Amino acid sequence: MTPRYVVPFEQLTLADIPRVGGKNAALGELTNRVPAGVVDVPGGFAITVEAFRLHLRENDLESAVYGPLDRLDLRSIETAADETRRIRDRIRHAPLPKAVETEVLAAYAALSARYGGTDADVAVRSSATAEDLPEASFAGQHESYLHVRGPAQLLRVVRECMASLFTHRAVVYRTERGYGHRSVGLSVGVQKMVRSDLGSAGVIFTLDTETGFPDVVVVTAGYGLGESVVKGRIDPDEYWVFKPTLATGARPIVKRELGDKATRLVYSEGSDDVREERVPLAERRRFALDDDEILHLSRVAVEIEKHYTKRAGKPVPMDIEWAKDGESGRLFIVQARPETVHADAKPGALVLHRLRGKGKVLLRGKSVGASIGRGKVRVVRALSELSDFQDGEVLVASSTDPDWEPVLKRAAAVVTDHGGRTCHAAIVSREHGIPCVVGTGQGTQALVTGQTVTVSCAEGTEGRVYDGLLEFDREEVDPATLPVPRVPIMLNVGNPENVFQTARLPSAGVGLVRIEFVISSWIGIHPMALLHREHVSDPVALAEIAARTEAYPSPSEFFVDRLATGVAQIAAAFFPRPIIVRFSDFKTNEYATLRGGAPFEPKEENPMIGFRGASRYYDDRYREAFALECAAIRRVREQMGLRNVFVMIPFCRTLEEGRRVLAEMKRSGLERGKDDLQVYVMCEIPNNVVLAAEFSELFDGFSIGSNDLTQLTLGVDRDSELLAHVFDENDPGVRRLIEQVIRVAHEKGRKVGLCGQAPSDRPEFATFLADLGIDSISVTPDALARVIAAVGPKRSAP
């Protein structure tokens, strides 16, 4: 006799959502419809919605469930919570219909036999008919149970899952989104448990969760069962993989962030319980996944996204849960659903938030969203304290779970001690457009109820909590309204953390990537100190070098990886538009401030015109470090496949310096012209202009650095306050040099751009450059719109 109330995953597709809910239908779709061998899904079966409805009917529960819901006043949190608890008690304590029980136990016995024994460990999850849909995720609204073993426990948790359709949070969620309670049914999924308690688990998104940038896969990972990541109990590792070059066989892990991963959920031996344990420090300081595993999961995620996209006839970004079996080492997909925040978002205006000045930073963590919020703090340490929360307060908690959702949406901002960008607090905050800083480590200790703070997620991937109510600006820029300018306008970029949003601006690419920001902020250690720790006597510097490089095979690999991923993020965001990366241009006094840097830097009276730029790269005092910079660029271009990256030499005083630097680059595997590598030189010294024809023989083009060119033409230290009134890029002498280098370079068939500050500050200077026929102008992102307006639109061909 064909089972009526139980269906194996192998017999399900997305067409079965009305029968088995979104989660179970998705597992069936992955099992059946995605090309064979692409996705590894643990076997299992679904208990149908019909079984749930029969359970209500046979136990005469329909009026006892839906009658109170019709009269429920959701504005009274305590009353609503009590009533929904009574409803759940009625459902969980009623016996399953005999027909349902018989089929469930038979299916469980077959699943156990399939995996070589009796009483298999299974995960039991709720799957509602209005769940995991593109328009509403219902994420975390219903219950799941892990490490379920034996018929008695299985039947009990099946009833618990059925009852969870009526949690307070689920009732509120349905009501707010217009889903009738009677129209939503609940199926239960029973799936072979992956022993990720001995391995690792996490979440995958097939887009950047903060900006909606579609060309990356974001993977998060922690040790133990995946609930630790999903519910924000830990700060997981995070990895970004670039899709377009992943498809070519490249290895484009464009960013990796080591999470704390302080605890993990594991099975309690000899019992049915799951317990939390501390992770040893040595494991915490290692990445939970190796590169091959990251790339494999990313390829699987892309294939799942392709399948859903083909089926829907439009892009469908995905939210996927994965688990690694610690016994076999196999990677499994245990859940997949459409992502709901960005799925139907229409391209439109960029909303830019900027703080006016700075304040005292109280906390730092991972930013969710790109906005700013402020208000009075409300520290909440237990669910019972949520009733005190007032609209517009800043909610501060160790972590959040779905029971908190009715309150979360009323917050001006959210701050948590733990969690990553895919945890519950992040998902809900993102859905409601609320700034959220997760993983601060100490928010509930550092902040107190009643104090005023400003929560900023507008400064990159690091979110910050400032003391007091700071003023900020909000600006909307609609890229679609900006005309195509008569001269290509590029951007100056230093911080990789905002680039997925910045790249939406209609620029021609990036004319200047200042890698000093990556070195100072993401690395923080002098490269020569990493290579020659024996010369470092500062114990603090030595301790930091040891701690920050522990997850890497060597200190030099730490430097190369961090620099490469910083550059790669920018290249990926703008791909295939070109980006020009300037090799490091710190002055000696700036390099000396890096951790461990003092022993490697000479003292100079005027570092501005001292040991900087090209002169460092071939000098024994820095040659090895320059090789690391070259190795990072080579990795971005060759391993990650981001061939839109070109390089630029700063402060190249003479032709001989140019030749020596090119020779050093070649020794490090970077050769001008090989694999279409273009090498530019900064034009910021009068000698670059005087010998423009000769420099054109060595390099592919020039980028005018108007700051230094003005300083050296007028003999003015650009940092001098006393002479600030003399410093002027519009001086006739400076303008004449700019005219000259453009003319000579064009005669030699070389391109010329300008990446100095002048056009950003003075749009009329951009007009002057456009009139000269310059090939590109590079400006700060906030100046793009007004510079485009100043230079005027591109004229149509007659």
C-alpha cells in the first residue's frame, strides 16, 4: 500500500510545497533535479501537511487552536505568548494518529537500514507551506531538533515540530505579512544526521549579504553543529569567492576572515542531549575550512543558484546550510532556500550615510547593512526583559533568536556580543533595514541601559558603536540618472570594505588603489618584521606577529594573502573594469609606525622627498618586502583570474630607477606585457614631465599625482600649514606641466590619467583636464556625480 503521510525526499520537488512545505520540497528538488553528483544531500523523508491536519482533526484541536488565534491581541506580548503556549501544549501532548505513526516508524526503520543500522541519528525539522519562499523566509520561526534517535523520541519531536507552527514569533510573523493561520500547514522533515559535531558547519549566501552584490559567494564556518552559526552563538570564519572567475577554474577566494569560533555544539555521549563546549585555542586560531573545501562549497552553491534561476526565469540568490561530517570528511547540503532581502530588489538609488566627524569608539564588530542609527541603549539579557523595550532604542544583547523578532524591528539599531553576518540578528536586521553590529565580544558589558550611542555600519565591514548622539548625513545617488561623461571618470579607492556598494557607481574603473590602507589596517605589521623577526626586540610586536600569523603556513604567507585578498575584493567588485594598483608609497615615518617597523626604517628630516616609492623597491632594505607585494598581485591575476588588475610605480625619480624596478618585478614573476599586464608610472616629479618621451618607452602610461607634482613644482611641503596658501594645483606652472605631459604621452601613444585630489575638490579643474583631452580622471566616490556634471556628457556621433 502506498504511504499517504510520508514521502521520501527522492520523490519530492518544488512542486510539492503545498504538500510538504518549502524546506522539504527544496531538499527533494536538490536530490532529484540538480545534476547528479553536484549536491550531496543526506537521505530522509517528509511527513506531509495532510498528517498535520489529520493530527488536529482526530484530536479535535481545530477550534481550540484557531479560535483563540482569531481573538488574539498581538499588542499584548505577555498575553499572546501565554495563549500561543497553551495552543502548542495541546498539540504536543495529543497522540499522533495511528496511521501517521505507523508510516513514520516504517520510514524511519528504512532510513536506519539504509545507513547500516538501527535507530539512526536524525535531524527533525519543521517545514511550513509558507516557508523558504522568495518573498518571505520565515527563517527560524519554527523548531528544529538535532541528534534525535529511536522511535519514541522521534514521535515526540514530530509533535513538537507540529506545535511550533504556533510559536508566538511565528504567529506574529504570519500576521504581519498577511498569511492566514488556517492557510499555512506544517510538514516535518526527517533527515540523516551529519556528524558535524566532529567536523564543521555553516551557511552560504550566493551574494554579498550587505549590498546585494551578486558576483560573490559568501561562506561562513564554525566547528560543531550548524546551530552555533545560524543562531549567532559564535563568531564564525567568513570567506568570499568570486563567481565569474570561479567558473573558469581559478581559485578566487577574494577574502577570508578568521572568526573566534569560541564554542561548538556536540553530542553528549550516552544521551540524547546536545551540549556546548569550549574550542581549544589552537583550533580557534585555524580556519575551519581549507581552500579546496571553500571552493567546493562555492561551486555547489553556484550550481544550486543556477538551477533555481533557470526554474524561475530570473535570478534567485540562495541561502544554503552545509555540514561537514567529521568521520568521513564529506561536505553535505542540509538546507537551501531563496534569499529574501535582495531577491526582488530593483536597482535604484544608492543611499549613502556619512558621519559628521568622529566620536569616541566604544565597541567594534562586524557591520550589517550600510546605515547609521542612534538612540538610548536597552541591554536585554533574557526574553522576559523584552517587554521593557521602547521603540527607537538600541537593542544590546549577547545574541538573539527568533522569539525576539517582534521587538527587533522596533529598534533603531542592534548590537550583539556574538554572531556573524549570517546569524539571526543579522538576517532580521537586514530584512528590516536596521543597522546592526554583531560579534562585538563585550557589548552587554561595555554598554548600560539608558546611555546614548550612535551605531555606524557605514564605514565598511567593521561596525562601530560611538559614544553619544553623533550627527550624520544621508544622501541618495541614483546611478541611472548620471550621464556618460565625455572623459572616463574613474575612482580613487583605498578601503576594500565598501567596494561592493561603491562599484555600483557608473565609473570607468579604479584609477588608483592605495594599498597602504590594506597594509596598515588589514596587516598592521611591517613586512620586513614578518620576514626578519630576529631584528625585532619589541615583545608586544613579536606577540602580535605570532598571534596574527598563526593561522597561516608562514608570516610571509600572511602578508601575501591579506594583501592579495584586499586587492582582489576591489578587482572583483569592478570586474571587468580596470583597476590600477599603486605599489606601497608609505614614507619612512609612516612605515616606522607599523608594528615592528622601527628597526627597519631610517630617520629622515624630510620623509616626503626621502626613501619612498620606487627607490625602496630595489634597495636591500626593502627588496624582499617588495617581492611580497609582487607575489600578492601575481596571485590576484593568476590564481584568482582577475586580469583587470594593473600596477603603478610611485615616485619614480629617474629612468634608471624605472628600469631597476621593472627588473625586480620581472624577478618576482610580474613582467610588463606578459598576460596583458600593464605597468603605469606616477607623474608627480618634474623630471617625469621633462623626460616624458623616455618614460613612455618604459611604461604603458602615466597617472598624474597632482599633489606631489604641485609640491615639487612650487617647492612647497604639502603638509605645511604655514605654506598652505601657496599650495595650488591651479598655478600656471603646474597646469603647464600637466599640458606638456599629456601632449608628449599622446605623441608616444601612451595614456594619461590624473588621480590627485584636485578634481574631487574643484570640479572646474576636471573641466580643464577634459579640455586637454586627458584619457581619464580619477576622483573620490563622493565627488563622482559633481565631476561628471562638470566635465559634461559624451557627445553623440553626428
